[in-house]
Amino acid sequence: MAVAWCPSAPLLAALSSNRAVSLLQEGDLVVVTKHTLEDCQPDGRAGVCWRGDGAFFAVSFAAPSLGGAVRVCVFDVSGVMTATCAATQSVVLGPHVTWKPSGSLITVSGGGGGACRLHVFERVGAYKCTLDLNHSSPNYEVSGVAWNSSSDVLAVALSSTTKSAVLQLWSHSNDHWYLKQQLLFACNTLAALEWDPEDAAILRVLTNSGQLYEYRFVWEFSVSDDESSTVAVIDGCKLLLTPLARSIVPPPLAARTVALPLPAVHASLRGGALLAQMHEQPSRERFALYRHRQCAERRSAAADSVAPPTTRTWPEPELMAHASVSLSELHSSALRLCCLVSETSFVAVAQADTAGRDDELVEFCVPTPGIPKDESEVIVLSPVARLSCPGKVMAIAVGAQVYLELESGAALVYDKGSLTREPAQDLPVGCPWIKVAQINGKDHLVGLSPTCALHIAGLAQPLCAGCTSFGLHSTCFLLYTTLDVTLNVVPLTAALFKEEDYVLKLKQRWRDHTRNIERGGVIAAIPNVADSTLVILEMPRGNLETVHPRALVVHAVTNFLKVGDYAKAMACVRRHRIDPNLLCDYDLPRFLRDVPLVLRQVPCPDHINFLLASLREGDVTSAAYLDPAAPARRTPAKGAKKVNVVCDAFRQALVAAGERKYATCIVTSYIAKLPQELEQVLLLIRRLHEEEKQGGDIDECDATAEKLLEFAAVFVDINTLFNTALSMYDFDLVLMVAEKSQRDPREYLAFVEELRGLQPPEYQRYAVDMHLKHYSSALEHLSKAGDEKFPEYLDVVRKQDLFSYVTLSHYHDRPHLLRQLCDAYAAHLQEKGDSRQAGLLHLRAENYTAAVACFTAASEWRNALTSAYRAKYGPDQRKKLGETHQP
């Protein structure tokens, strides 16, 4: 009745007329296992099919208990039945059973009551869904079902005794089945259909009249070239439209649905026009032209809000015309690669109806006299241009001109009714996917070959050898995904053609051009907006994801900075977490001049604080945020530190704009400086606090001194602020800061009161400086506290070894104290072994005898003799001292 070979083992599965399911060994066909079906009626509806990995096989047969309906049983490789797919009142099974090669689903044909269906089951026999195959007309029967090797397309052949045979191509994504193609044939039955086992895009169809057709299909995205990036998804007699630039709605959901009279086979969008192609008859094509308008913003009234919320509405696409084209008049078997060149005209490739003839390029202009009342108002089109192509056309791309690519990779240009060769745009091999890129004002074709090689016209070597999809940004970037699951961004500049290994050098110099993505993800759309950073990816499950590659973000920010649009640049930086140093590093002299403009465009204090708090030295545009699409035109700024210069410029503008309003920003400008100017922060807080005590006018949005102090404590440790306030000798400010700290009030209040009780004020400051270990300032203040504090001065210096902080100028106007200080310092130096310096200090103190001893120990004989003379040594003493120093 039915047999099938196992794809992974030398086994043959067979269903015999005696209702036995057997597994036979290859060679002598020895029966390995055998299973008898109790409820089986031998007839022509029996079938056997294996799963792709050979682990399971399915057997279909007529079951008398089901009224002759088909039952499907699933067996494992050992011959044990594991599941049954049975019919119900709503699910009537037919004889055609196929496994999805990936092994997840079983498809079984069905029918009954004039319906033509395909039922889908899981491997365990659970029912999933039913596909209605009657998209054109009823009274068809399933004559063949086949999955391609990649498990992403299901081909279904439909036959009829009175009508043209139909071939449908279905795909499954995001838990939804889509009818992607419906092809019509001049015969009424398709004898066989088979996918190529190696190339999943090739399908061969044999008709009952003996004609063999070979089709090569490619997946492509129908996306408009305007800023909305409207995508059209074919789903049988529906087109699902969504403006991806404004609404990321994954199919099968859509912003708008266009109902068509026949299943669509192709869709093209350009500007505000949409063209849908359908097969009306084997020798006639049907077209529907629509106008889709941009999304409009509409404000809805709200009683409880000052600014009504904004909603976006997208008008329904407007039907402009129904048209048809006779293929017999063109001597063509099909129109393919239909592409809009304007909102009312399109080009297509007319495939010859006889072997040996080349393709023809035809252009049609669709008249739009008015909105048709119904589908019967069909305009018959005749070509306005018809040109023969020197070969088979593989792809069409529309830019400023229409480019055609032949199977050999040769390029043609169609413009104003003429077709000419364009050798400069030739690609090394034929590429099913091509786009037109602008590089330095010139067109260059970019193509992706079936072997995943990405080519650019003018480059001898492929740009990437493992590319899975690509797209063009509206300015100067090429984006592509690779087999190693990365999204890459390459700037399209003249260096691409001048420098060898340009992409490799770019990877080494600019590592952020690559980001990892999910395996199987491809580029779906890139909005055609100069400053857009959005890239929309389609994942294998059918869901959509959006990413913002850093290269596009940096390029957009630099474009905003070029025109002085700091508001958009700041918004872009904050939204995508880009280092805000880019704003000032891109052109520091201009940025400093534009600080008042920046403040007017970005009036929010929080945004200014974000910028100032993020400042750091260095130039981020030289490495991390390099814009490779921009020419190298700048040199790093020299001179003063960047951070300090920017902070000072902003503070000057902030004070002029309103000190109270931008008080937090002014504080940040002090804190961000290197080193931090915390005293200025506290002076500002003290001044504002005094104004508040005097009853000054303060707006609700203005920062108070207390809030300003809390704000400063976010960036600076509160203990550091406490010590800074203490170093300013302002005890009221010290108490104000201490209240915001975790200090015990019993401790800091007693400490402050103790300091306040010290007199004179210089001695009070001395105590503060000693607490803060500011020894130079402490000794200076102690020296000014009066002569009676001199013993304490010497005592502190000796006990805490502060001689390195001693300055003789502290007592230059008090000679008697200066001499004591010099002698004490000299004694300290002599203990350290520095006799020469000790002798000099003794000379300063006029202690000549001690100076002689120090110079003698240091072998400084000239200074020793001079000191001896000043000490009034006698001749004999000087002579003896001189003899001591003789060499």
C-alpha cells in the first residue's frame, strides 16, 4: 500500500494490504518489527512519511470506525506506536501526511463538505490548528504537500477537475500561519512537487501535462522609503501595514489591514503609494494601487489636564485603482520583481513564455481618475515602455535611477525609457538582494549573494563573507547581520575604496561598531530619517526588536551639535546613555561660546547638573565616541583644564540667568572642578541662608539653603563639608552642616561651644586648624595670638615635630622671640645631623658660639672662622680653630 525509507538508518517502513505496519532491514528486507492495525481499511489513501531525523514515522490509513475517514498513527524507530491523530466532527483528515523537517509538527490534509483544509498536529497527536486553503474559490482538493529543508515554507498543491491548478506557499511565524504565495497553472492538476534537498529556496513542480517548472524564492521585506518605514506583510487576501518608525507592532498584529480580492503575491511601497500584485488567472495579473498617508497627531480633550494628551492616528489606506495586465499580450509567463518607481507608475520583469528568450523590462503607468466604486472597475494596463534585457534579471533596486541586476552580476540602468549597461555598478556574482547606497554623492549597488557574501560595487573583495541581512541608513552607514550573530555598522566613505582591509582597521580602531544579537535575527527596517538611530530586527520567532547602535547615536549627536541644536543632542545623550562629555569635546571652543545658548535650549537644572557632574578630563571623541563618518578636522584643546573651563563658563551664565533658579547647578559647577571648591559652595549656602532670614522673596521652585546643602551632600561626603565649614571659622555654618550629618549633637555642640569660648580669635582659629591638622595655618594663627602664646608655640612645635611647618616670618617683627625660635629650630636640625643649616640658624639668632660648634661639626671652616670672629674669639682661639680645619 505505502512505503518510505528512513532518512537516517537503513530501514524501510511499510504499510501492507494485510493491515500490518512493518520495519524492514535494508538489503534482504528482513522484517525487524511488525505492528497490526486493528481498524484499517486498505485503499489508495494510505501513506507513510518519516520525520527528518528518522526518529519517528507516521502512517495514514482509512479507518472504518470513523466512517472511512483517515486516521494517522505515529511510530518510533523501534516500531512502537506512540500517538494517534484522529478525526472529529470538525476535523476530517485526508490522505496526505507530512512531517515538518524540524520535527515539531505533522500536517494532514482534510476536507469534506466542499471545504479544502490542512490540519496541523503536534508529534504527540495533539491538535493545533486548521488552515483554510480556499482563498480563491471552493471545490479544490489537496494533491500534494511538501516542506522545504529549512522548515520555514510549506508548499500545498490544489487540484480541480474544472479549474486551474493552484500552488500555495505557507509560512509559520509568531504562532500564525501566512499564505505568502498562490500560483496558478494552465493545467488542472499538479502531478508532483518537490523541494530541493540542498537549496531550501528551490521548488520544482511537475504538471499532469508533463511541464516541469523550477522556482527560486527569496524572502524580502516590503518597506517604504519614507520616514514612516511602513512595512507590508502578505497574509493571503490581506496586507498587514504598520509604520515601524512610529509603532513597533509585530505581525500578525498590524496598524492597518488592507483587504484584497485575491491572495497577494507581492507588495511594493514607495513614498505614499502601495502596490499589491495578485494572480487573477494563469495568463492575467491583477494589481491594486493604494495611497497610504502619514500618521497624524491628534490631541484629545481632557478635563483634568492643562495639556491634552497626544495620540497618533493613521488614516485607512485609500484605494486609487484596480488594474490588470494580460500576460499573453506580453508573450510572458509571469510578471515578477514589480517595483514602484513613483506613486503612479511601476516597473516589472516580464519572464519569457518560451525557453531561450531573455527577460523584458516593462513599465506601466496606472491612471487614477478617481476612487473606484467596487472591484469590478478594473483598468487594463498596457506598457508605456518595453525593453529587452541581455539576460535573466535577478533583482531590481530603485534609487535616483532604476537599477537591474542580471544573474551574472552585471548591472543595467533604466532611465526615461532607455536601458543601458552600467559596468561601474557590476557585482562579482548575482545577488537576489540589492540596494542603492550613496557614497560621496555617487550611487553604489550593495548586494547580498545566496552564499551570504556582502558585495559593494567597486570593491573586488566582499565586505563580509558571512552576512545574513543588510540595510542602509539614510546618511552614510551600512548595517548588516552576520552568521556569528552580530550587528555591524560600517560608514560608507571614500576610504572604503582607498584603504585595504578598511573594515578590519575599523574594527580595531572603533570596537563599538559591533553588538551581539539573537541567533537568526535579521534587519527588518531602518527608518529613512537622517537623525534616526532606530534599527528594527526580526527574530526567528517572528517578534520584532529595536536597537540603537552606538555608531548611529554618536552620528546623530554630532549632527545636532553641528547645527547648534543642543536640546536634541542632550535628549539623545540622556536617552541612550551616552557620555555627555561628547557635547563639549566635539568642538570645545564653540561649546564654550555657546554656553548661554545651551542654557536657553536646555533650561532644566537637572539636565545641566547631569552634564556638569559627568565632566572629566580627556577627549571622548578620540576613541570611545569616534564618529568614523565625520572627517578628522579637530585637534584636542590645550591650555587650561577642560573641566574647570566648562564649569566656570556655565557658572557665569547660570548666575546671569538666575542664581536662585540654578542654585543647584552653580553648586555642581563648584563641586565638579578639579580641585573642588567646597568653600565657595558653603559661602553660597550661607549667603542664601542669610537672605532667607531677612525675608527675601523665594519662589516655590527655587532651592532653599537647606535643600542646597542636602543637594551638596549627595556629591560630597557630609564629613568633608563639616570640616570645610570648620576651616572657614563660621560656627553657625558648622552647626548647619552638622545637623545634616550622623554626628551626635551632644558631641558637636559641646565642641563648637568650646571653640567659641577660646580667645583671642587668632587662638580660636589655631585650635580649629590643629583639629583639622592644618599645621601651617595653625602655627601662623598661634603666632598672631600674642607674645604670651610663644611658649605654647615652641611646645607644640617640639612635641608634635612641626618644625617643617615653621616659618621664621611669623616672628620677624619680634627679634627676641625670633632668636629663641631660631635656636630651637637649630637644635632640632643638629639632632637630625644637618649641622650646616643649624649653624646658619644660630647665626640668624646671633648665637655665634653655637654657630662655631655647628660649622665645625659640618667642616664649614670659612663659616666657622667668620662666626668665631663675630663671637670675639682671641687670636690664640682663632689660630687653634684654623689649625683644626687644615687639610
